[in-house]
Amino acid sequence: MSAAAIEQPFDDEPFSLTAIADEIMERHPGYRVEIIGGHLLVTPSPDAPHARALTSLMIPFIAAGLHGEETEVLQNVGLWLPTGAEDYVIPDLAIVDADIDDHLVENNAYDPVCFRLVLEVTSSNWKDDLKTKAVAYAQAKVPVYVIVDRKHQRVHVLTDPSGEQYEHHRPYSPGETATLPASIGAEATLDVAQILKAAQKKAD
């Protein structure tokens, strides 16, 4: 999703990034605020193609049985990051353990151990999803990170987190099928062309 980093104007005064994030969301309903590496990322409301892509993505996950007793397919649930005292991120879509409610950390964000897959659909500031969040999710040891890259018309599948990066990064083009690791809880495949088409604005 589109996002803009906000530097803090305070020098010596104590402040809470979480409090600032809450104030931004209160003043701008619909905006998403995340804290990564001590910086605020403010994201405006997604457009219809972004939401349509997420719906298209949920269908194969649910068809594979990933929304049931062992795992759930959820949108916009907070993931607590190990990179800072207040760091958290809100992936567009996630496959999580069904007992996620037992792993709440704070600020509506959950322990990353519950997350089997996270997914982002890019918007205008696509570099955040391809770079900043790739590092953050790797540091949180999320096993699988999927990016629907609307800028370059690709679907990226990143697996095997190690340190600040994923060991394996496979981009898929339209016409290909992205096969996801069975470790997410079931075998699931994504039709790249179908997903990218859903993520585009409809012709007038």
C-alpha cells in the first residue's frame, strides 16, 4: 500500500510513537499507521482495485482449507515487530494460526510466531513493500512474504527468512502460477495474471 514516512519533530521531549499514531488515525479515519524501525508510515485508504485484489487472493486460500480450525485468513491484523519497543506493521492479508487470540502483545498487534504468511498489495509508494517491509518481515521471521507488485506487474514470493532478508525470492509474471510452500498449512497456488488483473482499474 502507499505510505509516507514521518520523522519526529521532538528533540528532548519524551514522546510515544504509538500515541502519535493513534492521534493520526483519529484525525484521519481510514488511514493506516505503522511503526517500522522507529518511523511512522502513514497509508491512505486503499482504492477499489487494491481491495478487489485482496478478495481475489482470499478465494484460493479459503478453497485450500486455510480458513478453518488450524489456520485463518485475515485482513489488516497487526503484527508486532522485534525491531523496536513500539514497532508494528499491519499486512494487507495474513494466514495465521487459529489460536492467534492467545498471542496478543499490545496495541492490537500479535506475536509474529502466529503468522505463517503475510501479503501486501503495492500502491504508489511500492518501495516500502518491496524493501522496508521485506526487511521487517524477515527480522520477524515470518516464513512466507507475498507481494502483489502492481508497479512492475509481478507477484513476488519470498521464503526462508534469515537476518534482515529472505534467502529465496521468486518473482512470477503473468501467465505463471505461483505455488506457495505447504508450510502455510495447505497447498495453495496463485494465478498471477488473474490477481494482477483484479488489481488494475477497470476500463471506462
